[in-house]
Amino acid sequence: MQSKLFFSIIHLLSAIVGTCLAGPLPTCKSSYGNGVCTTQAGCNTGYTVKGDCPTSLAGNLCCIQATHGVTPEELVAYIGRVYDLAVKYPNKGSRTANQLVMEWGRHSDYADTGGFRGLEWRILAGDIDTGFTDYVNNAGIIMLHTLKDPFYPINTTISHTLAAMNVVYLEGSASGTDINKADVAGWGGDWWQFYGDWRNNMSIKESWANGANYCADNLATASSTTHFKLSDMVEDADAYNIGLALRNDHTLTIVNQLHDLLLDGGYKTRMARFYKGRFGGTKQSASADAKFVLGGIYPPSLEHVTLAAGRLAVILGIGGPFVQGPGDISDSDLQSFCDGFGNTIAGLVANEGKGIPS
């Protein structure tokens, strides 16, 4: 109990610091949402004009992201423009053009721009090249936010996909039953949060006391209201597949990889490649990996100690200060919950590419 209370206090202080150090609000607002002011004749693809910019920026347009999400064609063309700028950017140093594009993609939501979340992502992915961010902004390009998936009936968040991809690109994939920063930036961090959702919601339905049942009803579904929706799983899978491919073969470009994924049928095998690459391609191995990431004793390295602290903070943040952690429930209950993860991802693999799901 003392350990829980100690880390609850740490989590609370972190949240307060994050609030105090939060970055500036978006440039313009309207009843339709937040947007970006621009001096261009019109808004970029995927945006629409709503509301007004502040008086000091009279004459500018407040561009709000269109709610439908950009099309795959629009995103590939957009990333192509950013990549071309990355190639031309004169101050890239040791960074590749692919890495700069990923950093641009995460700069607004997943970067070291202040607050606790910024610190968290600085630990996971390092800092970004703010000079390149300015370079892209000065070229008149504004950030896109959501993508209409070519297969599933969902919109995915572009910034999270590119942020998680950035960490995979830098860190690679954990091997066997282990965890690394790339896992935390993607599926592992979502899995920690989903555990907190389960503990909060397990009393809503009698069957949800069984973790496998809770996963079957809520994990990676289009209608899920948890922290591990279908859109999150898709973002994690695409980030892993593309990030690892670019890390392993520097002749590839992020533009071509996204084209292959979104326009050339790669989305039909995204889950299978993620399942085999990260989890060994079996329900048993996926369940074992999920169990270690959630409740395992990490090795005593500095990185693993940091990740273990992050795990506790995330679970407390979602489940509350008195949540039963993975080590506080029975092994059979934990195993059932983690078997639900294996069942879910195996089901996604079995059904992908078999017609547009409803």
C-alpha cells in the first residue's frame, strides 16, 4: 500500500507539472474545433475554413481539419511533399529524410514541447529537429490529423502513427518476451492503459470479470470507448511495420512504404506482418508477450527500470490510485486477460483482407 501511495503521489505531481508546463493553445479556435491560421489563399488538402483567426492576425484563414479524414491518396501526396523538403533541408546532420518526416509528424502532439507528455516522448524518442519544423511551416505546409483507413471503417490519427513509427525506427523491435521503448510508444503503452480500463469497467457487466471476455468485447473494436480501440491497433501495426522496414533498409522511403500500405494493398496483410514480426505469429506467443509487458519483472537495466516506472504510472493514471495492479490479481485472472490479447490479434489477422468490415 505504501508503494502504491508513493507512486500515486508521483503520478499526481507529474500531472500537475504537465498542466503547468503545457504548450501554447492552437493558433485559432471555433465551435468546430482547433485549427491553424494561414496566409495562403485557401486551406491545405484535408482542411476546411471555419471560424476566424485572432484580431492580431486579421485576414488570415483559420483552417480546421475536415472531420472525414484525408484519403490515402491525399496522405501519400502530403507525405511526399514533406519528404521532398526533408531531402532538401540543409541542416539535417545525421538524421535521414525518413526520420525528419516522422519528427514532423509528431511535432504537434508527441514532442518535447513542454509538459509531462512532452517529457515522456522525449524519453521515448529523443528531441525533434525544430529547425526542420520551422522549415516545413515556412513552406506553407500545415499538419494533417486523421486518415480514412482504406479497409476498416475508422479514422486513424496520423501524428500517433508517425510518433510510434519514429520510436520503432530508432529502437528497433524487442526480441522474444521482452519490452523496449518502441513497444511503449505503440501497442505496449496502449495495453497498459487497457488494463486500467478493464479494472475500472469490469463491474459493468458480469461477464467482464473475466479478462478474456472484456477483451473480446472491447479490445481493438471500431466501437470501443477504451484506450485501445481498433484505430490504436492499426496505428501501432502500421508504425511497427514501416518503422522496422525503414530501419532495416535505408534505401526505402517512407513515401513508398505508405504508398505500398495504403494504395497497393499492403493494408490487407498489415496485421499478419505485425503479428508475426512482433509476436512470433501465434496466439500463445502473443499472450506471453502481453503478459510480460503487463505483469512481468523487467531486467535490471536503466531503460527497463524507467519503463517499469512508466508502466506503474500509466496503470495508476487510468485505473486510479487504488487500482489492483497486475501483480495484485491472481495469475489465472491475469493469464485470461492476456489470452484475450492473443485471441484478439489472431482474430484480426484471420479476418483482414476479406472484404470491407462493417
